[in-house]
Amino acid sequence: MIRFEDVTKAYKGDVVALRELSLEILKGEFVFLVGPSGSGKSTFLKLLLRDEVATGGKVMVAGRDIGRLGSWKVPQLRRNIGCVFQDFKLLANKTVYENVAFALEVIGRPKHIVRTQVPQILDLVGLTKKADNFPTELSGGEQQRVSIARAFVNRPLILLADEPTGNLDPATTVGIMRLLDRINRTGTTVVMATHDQRIVDAMRRRVVELDHGSLVRDQVRGVYGVGS
Amino acid sequence: MSRLAYFARETLISLRRNLLMTIAGIITVAISLFLFGGILLVSATVDHGTQQWKHGIELEIFMNVGSTAKQVQVIDKELAADPQVKTYKHLTQADAYAIFKKDFADQPALVESTKPSDLPESFRVEPQKAELTEVLALRYKDQQNVATVITAAQQIKRLLTATRWIRLAFISMASVLLASSLFLIVNTIRLATFARRREIEVMKLVGASNWFVRVPFMAEGLVQGAIGAGFAFGLVWALKIIIANLLSNQHTLLSTFRVTSSDALGIGTLVLIIGAGIGVIGSIVGLRRFLDA
């Protein structure tokens, strides 16, 4: 599903964010991306979204070299990749329902699809009763559920999560992780960058550790840090 | 259809949110395009006049008042024998008086106090070629008993020089204003994208096509440009009516100047196209920095 082949990403001023990284993530896998700040986790996710382009090597998604994608094809790529962030990125002037529906409307999905898909996905994340609330009226955990609903409503092949629990308390975090796990079980590939040692240790999924842009560990049923 | 409704809604929301900037944009587009269209209309009017002169460029040779019939006949004979003259017409004092009465119809006292014998006889001459007008004028000006020679070209030239300068001044003013209206639209669109940067971020994230993101903003620019141009169209039309009224009271040289509805319509259409174009170009420039980042 995802393959990095000797990927190097250098920014202006000789900052190397990723160094000859090679890695393959299969369809339906759940992968934790760990490492200290500045290790290249965010760059890894940005390359997958074609927010950035690799300066060396190839980034393949579903068999296509996305570095060579024309800019008009980037939206098509992004429709297949859902995205969740630490700061939720919800629109404050839209209700929960509208926030989720927005993701379908702006890619031109017809109304009847929106009307059936949005309630379904709100049910999945357990927010049916809050459909008409605004994001500011929700707790952090609920807001993250909305953002997951928005990322998943189009049934993408891949779900990227960048520190999705970074702003949440431990109890809420567990709920979010259950949700991501559930989404993973539908066959969606999940890649989650995180600093949260407890959830990585608890979930026992594949762990990819980066340090200074290099792959230092790739463990099938890993924990957060070696020896911890 | 739902997509059209979406674009319409988004465009309206955005226009309302930036109401003051939108109005400023519309006003500058309207004023600059009115200046532009107005000067084109005046040029068209003058062109109609000069067009007429081109068909039979005339020069008029005025005799001294009180020249004898014999003295007048000298010139008459000379014109008849002149190979450079195609046709000519002798205007007697009675003819001159008829024209005089018409020209000063609104000043009866002047007409009353003027007798045909106070007016000069003259010859209206059509040269073989238009280029000969000046040559003929020079030749006949110094003839005995000739008071003066007036050529259409002299008057037209003076008018054309004047209109050329006015045209230049107006067009440069219009360009400066057009440029500033472009900047205003660019700025309005930048403000609009800034106000909606979070929405745009989400749209790009979930894979909305570039056009889908752009169209509401481009429509916003287009609406501004088109409304401004619409006002300019109305003003050009009003100017056409004013010019037509002014000209209908003229019996002199200007009587050959005309302004037609089709002139105003053509210029108005041009103005509309430019206005819409400015709106779209402004929004594309305004969007570039934000969307391609």
C-alpha cells in the first residue's frame, strides 16, 4: 500500500529531514511512527499527502510514484488518504454534521450520498446525538471523533494520524485508540505518529522508529522505546 | 446543480463578508471603465465626422466683401481651368446669407442687422485628390481679392489634435484607475482567502479539486468586475444620449459628427468584457499566493 524507496527529503539550508528511508507498509496494517521531535515523522506524513515532494528516492502509494503526480492529480490522491491532526482542524462555524458533510460536498459527492453516509459515520464514532452541536460545544475527545469521522467518511484506503491524542487526557485517549483500531479492522491502513508511550506499549502493533531522519527500528509487535 | 448552488452560496457569503472592499472594487472598476468607454465614444463621434470629410474634402475660398462680379469671375475661371480641382460651387451673397441665417437662427437680432451685402461670396471646392487640399489652399490664399481660404482639414486637424490629447489623457487616467481596481480586487480576494483559510486547508486536505476551491473566489472577482462594468455601461449610455443631444443643436462643422446606438452598444460590450476580465485576472492573482503554497 505504501512503499518508501531510499527516500531523502532535504529542506532549504541543508536541513535533512529524511535520509535514504526504505520502508513498506502493507494494506490493512496499523503502524506507529515514533521518534523524538525533529526525527522526521511529520515529513514522512507530508510526503504521503504530497504536501512535500521527496528530493531523492520514490514514495509509492497504491503502486504509484506520487512524486511524479501532476498537481491536478494530487486531490485524487488525497481522497484516498484520510487525515487526522492533533488540533482537529474543525470548522467552528459549521455543526458536527456539516463538518463531516463538508468533506463529501467539496469533492462533489451527490446529496443522497451525503445524506446516507454522514449519519452512518456519526453513528460509528458515537456522535449521532451531537450532530447539530458546534465544535466549541464538544469536549476534546468528541472533537477528535468528529475529525476522525470527517477523515473516514469517504472510506479512504489509508488513514494518517499525526499525534491524534496529543491534546487528550488518558481516558479519552483510550476511546480514540479504540475507534482507530475499529477503523483499522475494516481493512484501512492506519499510520499514526505519536509520542504517547502508553498507547504504543498497550496496543502492541508494528512500530517504526525514526531518529534524525533515519530508520532506527522496525518491529512487528513493538513497544515505544527499546528497553522501556 | 447542487454544485452550482454551492458555488453561488459561497460567492454570496464571501461578497457580503467583504462588503466595503467589494464596493470599493466595484466603484473603481466602474469609474475607470467609464473613462475608458467615454473616450472611446467621443473618439467614435469624431471619427464619424472625419469620415464624412474624407469623402469630399472641401476647402472654401472667401472673397473680400464688396468684390466686384468681375473680380469674382477671375477666381471662378481659374478654378474651372485648374486640373487639380474636381468640382467647385460658387456661393453668392444670397447663398451665404441663407447659410448665415441657419447658423445664427437662435440670434434673430444678429440676422436682422446683417444684410446679404455684408457677407462675402465664396467657392466651395472639391480637389481631385484629398492630398491636394493644402496645395490649393496655399495657391488661392494669395490671389487678388481673396480674403481667406478655409480648409476642412485645418479645422478637422485642430479638432483631431485636441481629441488626440484628450484621448491620451483619458486613456492614461483610465489605465491607472484600471490598475488600481485590479489591485483592489486582488486585495479583496486575498482577504477572502485569508478569512477562509481554515476552510481552504480542510478542502485541500480532503481532496477537493483545485477548481472547486478556486471557483467561488473567481466568481467573486467576476461579479465585482461585472457589476462595476455594468455601471460603466450605463454611464457610457447616458453619455451617448448627452452627446447626441448636444450635436442635434449644432448646424456648423460639427453637424457631420454623429454618435449611434451601435457605437455605444459595441463600446459597452467591450467595457463589460474588460470588467469581467479584470475581475477574473484579479482573483487569479489574488489566489495564487495562497492556493499554490
